[in-house]
Amino acid sequence: MVIKKKRELKIIGSKDLIDLPDLGIENLPCKIDTGANSCAIHCHKITLREMNGKDVLLVRFLDPSIHQYQKKDFVFENFTEKKIKNSFGQSEFRYLIKLRVMLFGELIETEFSLADRGEMRYQVLLGKKILYKRFIVNVSLRNLSHKQKLQSQPL
């Protein structure tokens, strides 16, 4: 008989600063959204193109107005497309990719929908799929993962 040890749930606040190492992005403000099923990230530009006989996505992340913006297209060979309800309850087709997120010193691979969040306060949303069996959300707290990161860095 194999006994699985329960994972201790970490407390996360309503907002945090995350790292996306696959994109070379650090300290990106994000909103923890228990009303969203999946994670979403703002894209400035998304282009579907054929390269070497294969469809690829060229993606430029974030808004040019924020300092983490990189004037660079990222290429994704592995992606899917799915119908997703946006925050206004309207269904739309979005591309989905996998990215790693650094939270509380742990790299977590999760799926992100590529969205136009240019008019939103936060360029990234972390939804229930990444939170499930990992975190308890305390909406009165903020930046807990980032604070832990700062404490663990050498002076």
C-alpha cells in the first residue's frame, strides 16, 4: 500500500509579482483570480505562421508601456486553440501555450491563454488551475511569493 503525503497548501495573496523564466521576465505584477479557470497573459501581437511546413505562433508578450516589455517575438510550436469565456461572459477562441511560473521558489508549468488584456490593470491572471491543491488565497494579503524571494536573496 502506497501512502501519499498531502502537499501543504501555501497562502497566496490577491496580487503578487511573478517570474516567467521561459520569457526572461521577472517581477511581473499579476492578479490571483479565483473566478478564472485558467491563467491568462496579455499579448501585444499574435501571428500564426508556417515555418518549415509546420504552423507556429509568433507572440509578443505584454504591453509596450510596461518596463518588462521586450520588443521580441517568441516562437511556439506547441499550442492549442480553445473556446474560453472572457471576463464579460462572452465566448472567444484563444490560443493556449505552456509556460513556467516561479512562485514561492517553485517552478510550476501551467497553461496560459493568450489574451488582449491591454485595457486591464494586470497583464497576467493566475486562475484556479494553477491554484488547485497548491494555494489558499487570502485576499487581504499581497506579494507573499515576491517577499519570500527577496528574503532568500543574498545581501
